[in-house]
Amino acid sequence: MEAIRKYKDKSHIFVKSKFEKEDGAGWLLLQQLIIAPMSLITTVLLARILSIEDYGFYKYILSVYGIVAIFGFVGFYNIAALNIQRGEDAFFNIGFKYRKLLRWIPGILSLLIASYYFIRGNDFLGTLFLITIFAHLFSDLYDFYTVGTSGRGNYKLNAYLAVIGYFVTYVPPIITAYFTENLYLVFATLFLCQFIFRFLAFKYVKKKLHFDKDLEASSKESLGDYKKESLHLSLNGALGNLQVHGSGAIVFNRLGAEANAIYSLAITFADFIYGIIGAPLGKALLILSRMTRDKVHDGEKRTLVKHLSKKYFWLAFLAMLATMLALPFVYKILFAKYFFSYQFAVVYSLSILAIAFHPAYQYFYEARKIKLLNTIQIATLVLGLASLFFSAMYFGLWGAIIVAIIMRFANNIVSSIFVLKEKRGSIKI
């Protein structure tokens, strides 16, 4: 009993430490544990309420929206947050100033896409892309509040706002879809609610955290570094988003709205499990960063990467098997009209194993080997999207699913190979 008591006390202290400001990993995991199931629920509800074609159009708009948003260069978010962590608060205002300028690029691109569809006589898609312009210009602008919370390391506030924001943003569109089944109104409600919440959250965070506008580092050299680093990280983030959103856009254009709906549902459940498992793994970046601060040898970092990969492989393997067994029942209960397509989701569940190779990617990201990571991403992105295009053309939805699995593994496996080569000293990075 004494041993049990001591174990409980240690466990309590351990759990409590994860929710302290210095750590914050507990809040990150809790945020994911709330939002990920809600994301799955909203997907289920929309897929049940909307027709197959409308749901396919819905996912297509979001895919293209994600691609266009890349050109807002959101790397400014990352660097601004890092600079705020160093005590340079004024980068909150500097970054927001750049964000106000850069938001026009995706807004103009959405206008061009809308014009293209209007010229082609597709008023339906043209109108939908006109609606997204509002989101690029206003809604996306005020999500800059996340820079303040992450920069100050206030993960508790960030988790609260993220959860509230998800409910405020996605519940009203579902209600709109239920009563109107009108995709125009669904998107208008989505972006309007998103804007209202983010605007209020931005004002709240700015007032609560009191960012100092004065900055000694506001010299030309510091601002030059800020823009240069932001550009590099923007490219890195853009490549990742292209891989995620580009596949949905290709499937829609090659196979149609109905196939895109089935494809989107197939990847939803595996990605849901992947996100849950991956949430605590995000702490690896913090650990690696502290090891760098403490001048720990790279060999120790690679040992940590190897340990995490082995640990998460077995965790992912068990999650994959459970997902494969559960999916036929999930489809039968939740998606009777999609039941014929459950096998696509079962096969895509293999992608959950890719998380075991993610620590290697984090190793190079923490070391700021952005050039290496961008090179890997460009190569895998080009090959992956080209393979997806032709596999969808010749092998239909099965071809798209198989390539999607490979794309999920590609970056992480290549990063793992480079970690092994670095360990043996066969390459210099």
C-alpha cells in the first residue's frame, strides 16, 4: 500500500507539472483531445446532412482555400512567436503589420479563381470562392492572436480559446446546413462566425498579455532576419499544406465531387487517430530545444529520436489495428449511404504508422535545418502529387488512396534515413 501511495503521489506531481506554465504539454494534449473528437463529429454530421455531391464540393472549397492561404506567408507567425519567447514583444505588432499587408495576396488569388469559374459558366463555384475572399481578408487576419498566446507560453489560455473557437466556428454552420442544406449559407456562416470569434480573441489577448511596442531589436538587421527566417518557414509550411490540400483538389478535379467525398471520409478517421497520438509527441520539440540549450551532444538527441520512434511505432500499430477493426462498424452506424466505401478507410489506416518516423523530422526542424527539410518536402511533394494525378487517372480512387498513404510516410521516412546517415557520419548537413 505504501508503494501504491508513493506511485500515486509521483503520478499526481507528474501530471500536475504538465499543466504548469513552464511545461504546458498537458494543455496541448487536452486541447487536442477535445478538438479532435469535435472535428470528427462535425465531419460526421455534415456528411450525414449534406448530399454526397455537396459534401464533395464542401471539402474541395476547403482544400483550395488551404492552398491559397499558403500565399499569406504564415511563417511570420512562427518567427514572431519565437521572438516573443525571447522577450521581444514588439514583434507581435510588427508581425501583425506584415500580416495586414500579406492577406491581400490570397484574397486576390481567390478573386481570380472565382473569376475563372464565372467565365467557365460555373456560377456555383464562382460564388463560393467569392465568399472565401472575406475569410482571407478578415477572418484569417485576426487568428494572429495565437502568436501572442504561444509566444508567451500561455498554453492554458491558448487551449481555452482554441476549444471555444472551434465550437463558435463549426456548430453554427452545422445548424445552418441542417435547416437550409444551402452550401452558400453554410460557408457564409462558417467564415462570419470565425471572424467574430477571432476578432474578439485578438483584442482580448492583446489587452490581457500587454505586448510592449518598444523594441531595441527593431533595427534593419533584426527586421531583415525576421523577414528572411519567416520566408524560409513559410515555404516549409506551404509545402506541408500543399501536400495535405493539393491531394483533395486533384481527386475532385480528376474523379468528381462524389469521389472526393469518399476520399475525404476515408482519410478522416485515420487522421483523427494520428492527431490524437501525435499531440503528446509535439513535446519532443521542446525536449530537443532544451537539450540544445544545455549543449547536449547530438548523439543523445538521436538516441531520444530512436527511443521515441520505437515507442510510438507500437502505439501506432495497436491504434492502426483497432481502427481497421472498428471502421466497418463505424461506417455501418454513421454512414449507411457510404457503407460501400468503408474499405478505402480501412486501407488508409496503414498511414497511422507514419507517426513513428515523425521524431526524425522534428530532430531536423529543431536544429533549424529548414533548407534540408524544404528540399525533402519539394522532392516528395512533386513526386507525390504527380503520382496522385496519374494514379487517380488510371486506377481511380484506389490509386489515390495508395498514393496518399505513401505521401504520409515519405517526408518522415526520408528524414529518418538522414538521421541514420548523420549518425554514421556519412553526410554533412
